[in-house]
Amino acid sequence: MPAVLLQVVALAACAAPAATPPATPQVLTLKLNTPVTLNGDGTVVSLVAVRDSRCPTGVNCIRAGDVQADLQVTPAGQPPQPVTVGWGDGRQAATAPSQAAGRQFCFLDLSPRPSAGQEVAPASYRLQLHVLPLQAGAADCKTGAAER
């Protein structure tokens, strides 16, 4: 009987999935429709749309405008999860906290900035994000630290 139990325990240990390495903080630069794989677990992030109403350089505006970027976050072996990050009317992280796949996605920058009289081609946009693990609670986009 003990030999059979030992064999069952040994088989169960073999069938257990390997532990996923913890996610590490990282800064990403994304281009439209160009997937990037995150460190640690094979999660893929893609920038799928940009809405940019920022005041163009060289123009005096009564408000700063807004930026929203739609992401698709696809954890390995799971369906994609939509995430929106952004900046609004001069305030960083104007959108609600953007979490998916055990991470917080924080808007850092979108370039190029609109210029007076020139339209930005969607393919030229570069979105910079700070991606933080959610291991000890919600991550804080301003400091990069987990809130306790």
C-alpha cells in the first residue's frame, strides 16, 4: 500500500505545471498592431487603437486634450483581455487603473505629438508604458510600487 501511494504522489508531482516566474516591472514601447511579449510568462501585449485629441504644438488651446490607447493583453493559453490606458486634459493616468494578466498598465507617453497643420499617421505612433506586477496589491502608476 505505501508503495502505491508513493507512486501516485510521484505521478501527481510530474503532472504539476512548472511554476511561472514572477512578472517583473518593465517599460515597453509599442507600435500599432505590433505584438510584444512581456518578461516572465509569455503574455503578449498589442497596441490596437489610438485616440489623440491633444492640443497640437504651435497652437494655444483652452484645454490640453486627451489620449487613449487601446491594448490587447493576451496571457499565454488564455483569451485576449482589452485594456485602455490614457492621459486626459493635462493629468497623467486619467483613465481608471488598467489591469490584466496580473499586471498594472501605466501610460507614460505617446509620440509623436500633433503639430499645427499636420496630421499624425497612425503607424507613426509610439506608446510608452510602464508594466508593473500585481503581487502585493494594486500597483501605483506614479511610483511603480505596490500599494499595501
